Amino acid sequence: MPVWADVALRLGGALALVFIVVMVHWLDRDGLNDSHDGVVSFLDVVYFTMISITTTGFGDIAPVSDKSRLVEAVIVTPIRLAVIYIFVGTAYNFIIKHSWETWRMKRIQERLSDHIVVLGYGVSGSESVAELIARGTDPSCIVVIDPSAQRLALAEQAGCNVMEGDATRDETLEAVRIGSARTVLVSAGRDDTTILIILTARHVAPHVPITAVVRADDNEALARQAGANNVINPVRFTGLLLAGSAEGQHISDYLADLASVTGRVQLIERAVEPGEVGKPLEEIATGKGLRIYRKGKEIGFWEPGAHVLEAGDIIVEIAACPQPSA
């Protein structure tokens, strides 16, 4: 709800309650005594209502009949508490809470560096965060932005830093220092929103790697043109698993095993070590080398370029996952 609408709703509720008290006092004005002139006018009723609601109580107008005192105790007192609650709640939301959140955000921003920004905490976003934590990423190094308070509550339970906001706005991304992030993961649930977020993120952080989830094949090229370094299509990946299961009952299991840290093996991307320079890809000791990325070119393990590793190469390998001790 916009701030102006929230304030208007709260003030409208408070004024409605005050109006009810005014009408109750006006209908029961015979039970009130005005020590000034002995006549209780409508202006006197409004005046008495305001000093009664605010618990000021000057004593110049007071309930004298049993009925009026009962009305004050049973009807006016609960309404007085409700009005006070509305004003206290408004002060908390717009002054105390805002100040606290501003201070907390500044403290978080001071230590934000080399962090992971997750834009969208739906099914894909929440699963990616869970997998990152399972792979050993400190939850305090993950920042989640989502417009849903319910989703953010789940992310906060996982230990992540959270921010409720619109990821298509520059100021939202700048607030989490996206320019100093390690990587950005985008999963907005809708391809059009995802592409708009990619454009905004690339504008604010020109050099930060961006990985995005899109669900339509036609939008994969658009997401890359918008600035995404990696584009994942879960529908396409599901199709690969289905096709793999048609070729053999163990292929889809192995693909799922590769994708998750909870399996026996995992895919790892890393830079070549100094001691590996000059050696063939097949002789790396950390796992089974599959592919080299050299100056933007892909080199498979069977190609001649994989016979000699060079400085600056990026290796994609299959490595064994650490198994928990019994």
C-alpha cells in the first residue's frame, strides 16, 4: 500500500471513531454538566469529545448522570484506546520503524562487498538460495530483494539480508550496493519483468555477472541482449531430463546429481592453477576436466586446445562432492 494511502486510511479511521464519540455525547448531552454556563451546545460536545479522547480532562464539562458515566466507561473508553493505538501505530510505522530500518540498512551496507544479490524469491529464487547455502555460502553474504513481505520473511529465516522493494528501480539496486556484488541472480516469475530487471541491473552494475531465469525460448535472446551473462530456461532443462530418461534410466539421475551439491558429484567452474599451466586438461588432479574457456572460446576435452592449459583459462570439471562422515 502506498504511504499516502496508509496514512489516509489511518487518519480516516481515527476521524470516524471521533465522529462516533461526538454523536454519542450529543445524544447523551443531558447527562453532561457544563460548569461554565450550564448549557451543553454542539461546540461543547465537540470540545468535550476532544479532551476526553486525548485524556486531557480539564473538568469544566463532566458526565454527571449514571447513564453518561456508563457510556464513558463502556463506549468512549474503548474508542479512546483505539484512537490512541492508531496514532501510536502510525508514529511507529512512519517514524520509529523507518529510522530503525534506515540505521539497520546503513549497517548492512557498510559490510556489503563480494555478496550475492538475488532478485526475486519465488520458487526458483528460494531454491537457488537454499542450494547456495548448502554449497557453503554464508547466508549473511546473500541479499534478497522481493516485493512480497511473506517471501522475504522466509528468506530472513534462512539468514539472508532482505529488502522489500521494486528491483526494476535504480535506487533499489543501488541501496544493496549491486555494483560491488559477486554476482546477481534474477528470477522474477515473469519474463518481461525479468528482462526489465536485467536492463536495470546492467545499467547500475555494468561489470557484475548476471544470471537470469526465463521460461519462453523467444526471450532467451532478449535476456542476453539486455545484459544477462547466463540465461537458464527451466522448461528446456526439464526437457533435457525427460529426453535423458528416454535414453536410459540413469541419465536423468546423473544430470540431477550434477546440478545439486547434495549428490555424489558436482560441476565446478574455476580458474586454472599456476601448477597446471602447460599440462593437458585430462591430467588435472581435482576432478574430470570437461571444457576450457579461453578468451571467450569454448574448448572441449577432446579438442587439440585442451592438450596444453594456459594461464587465464577457465576450467569446467566434474569433482566428487565431500561426503559427510559417518
